[in-house]
Amino acid sequence: MNWKNIDSFPVMGNWLNKSNAVPLDFSAANTALQKETYGNIDAFCDHVSHLLQHAGVAFGYGGYFENRIIYNVFDNFATPAEHRNIHLGIDVWGTEGTEVFCPIEGEIHSFRFNDGDGNYGPAIILKHHIEGETLFSLYGHLRRADLNGLQVGQTISKGSLLCHLGEPHENGKWPPHLHFQLMRDMEGWEGDYPGVCASKDEPHFRKNCPDPLSLIYKD
């Protein structure tokens, strides 16, 4: 399926482009990003805010299959074989409370508060039927109040307000941002799905997690 041909509503309310967004690099190749920064939530928040202010934009974005260094400070990304560090979705960094919208009509598949530092915090997963195919979309690092009143199977119309960017004490101890990810198969997960994988598992997740950029960004 060519996602660029889908008639969708911009996830952030307006399409991201060069006038309002800048790509951010959180990979190991970014030597300007030090553990003293990403390992301290206040310093990390200040770092992201500075990057956006310096660029004169409201949003930062990126991270699809980026090999990131920022997960090294969280125990939940460690596996017996190696650290999980390959990011599977796209992050949109912004201001706490920023509204997030449903891009394609769907229904609530599941939702959950995923507790713990480095985790999603509140997450919502939608199920969509598009051109005879099923697609799931995940929204993580939300406000906890966004989960109130949700029901599995509830219809969510395209363009309707879905959730908001949460603040660090409820979003898993991250600077305010949306983790947005697509999945073809939920593989039994509910209210959660891996957003980061180990290098050895990258081929599997590349097949199951298509690039969601066209639902967020347009030139």
C-alpha cells in the first residue's frame, strides 16, 4: 500500500513541514548528545526545547529505524543478548499539552498506562481498515487523562481530537513528545507494542512497521 495516497488528517493538526518542524538526531553518531544530557530528564527537556527554539519551530521529528543512544540509561531496554536501540516509529517533539488527532477513521483497539521510566506511559492503539487491509496506529507518551472514558471498539472519526502530549512525570520520563507508530499485525499485544528493538530483530519489525511519515509530514 502506498501510504502517501491515503486521504488522511494530519496527526498534529497541521502538516509538519520546513516552516514549523526540524528533524532531530538522537543517534549514537550525534557526538553533541552526551549522557549527562539524555540521562537527566530536566537537562533533556531543556536540550529539546533549545533545539526547537534555536530553529524557530514548534516541532522536532524523526527517528524511524534510527539507531539511538538515548535508551542506554533505561534498564527496560536491556535484553540478555544486547540493548534494544532501534527506534520503530516516528517521534514528534513539542510542548506538553499539544493536541494529537486521528489521521484515519478507526476504532479503539486497546489502551493502557504503561508504567515505568523509559516506557510509553499512557498509550492508545487504533485499528483501521484501509483498502481491504488492516492497519494499527500507536500513540504513546500521552496525558494520563486521555485514557479516561475510552472503550475498546469505540469509533474514532478522522480528524477528531484523540489525545495530548504528556509531561515527563506521566509520559515515562521523557521530554514531551508523541511516539507515533504503525503496525500491520499486533502480534497479540494490547495497549502496548515494542517501540524499540534490538538489531537482530530489525528485519522482522521493518516488515511489520511501515514508515508513518506521510501521515505527519508534507512538503
